[in-house]
Amino acid sequence: MGGAEADAARLRLDIGSHVKPKRAPAPRRKAHHPATLLGILVYGYCTGVFFSRKLERATYDSVAFRYIASGSHPDHETLASFRRRFVGELAGLFVQVLEMADTTPMQAMTHRLSTIAGKAAYAMRKQTVEPVFGIIKSVMGFRQFSMRGLHKVTGEWNPVCLAWNIKRMAVLRPKVG
């Protein structure tokens, strides 16, 4: 997914109800808009860059990250504290990304699952959920959590699943032009 696609997806998300500044930023750090920080995190998860220090470095090295960050360079502490502070609120954005999918493929899937062959395939698919975890581990490079505790791990797992669903939507979306 290119920078323009990530930017378009970021702009269609309603982050206002989920991510609101809770307090003034530390006086030594430059303030960054939550949409910018969210865009960096989501694009980072989509491209396999999970750690805040690597995300900070990417805003200097990668053209796509520079585009999403609008030329600014949030430091790793800003990115890490944003992720920690809004871990619960970001779960609502996961649902919004799923809702961005076109209804046409959803209708096609509903029809496919109503047939006898579709029901048999779905029954087999329910038995094989492990490949998704394997793909996330091998292809996306997400091998360990950087936080501890069920609430924090859940908050870290949601962006990984969000990134996986964005990548799948990009692949399954019909090509235009």
C-alpha cells in the first residue's frame, strides 16, 4: 500500500471520537496531530515496522513515512506514549477499517456461503485458522509483543490485525484502470 492509499484510508477513519488529547504534551517535545501519529503506526504495522525507534528512523529514511508524517519527525518516545495512552481507544478504529470494505465482496461471500460447496469449504476453513497467525509471524514479521498484560497485549494485537485486514483488502479490491 502506497503513501497516498494509506493517507486516504487514514482520512476516512473517524479518529475524533477515539483519540483525543488527554493532557498537554511534555514541554520538551514537539506536539504532533493524533492523525499523523496514527497514520505512522498503522502504516508501520502494514509494512512490518513495529517498534517506535524504527518508526522514528523510518520518518527520516522512507519516503512513504515522510509523506504520512507530513515531513515531521516524531521521536520514539512520542510514538510509544501515543500507543500506550490510546491502546484501548484504537480498538474502535479496527472495526471502522473492517467496515470500509466494499459491500459487493461481502454480498458475494454471503452468496458463496449459502451454497452446499460453500458451506463445506467454510467448515474446513473453521478448522484452519493457524495459517493467519503463521502469515502474520513470517510475512509481516510480528514475532513478539513489546508490552505486558492482557489489556496492553490486546491493544498491540489490534493494530496487527488491522494491518493484516488492510493488506487483504488491498489485494482483494478489484483493480481500476
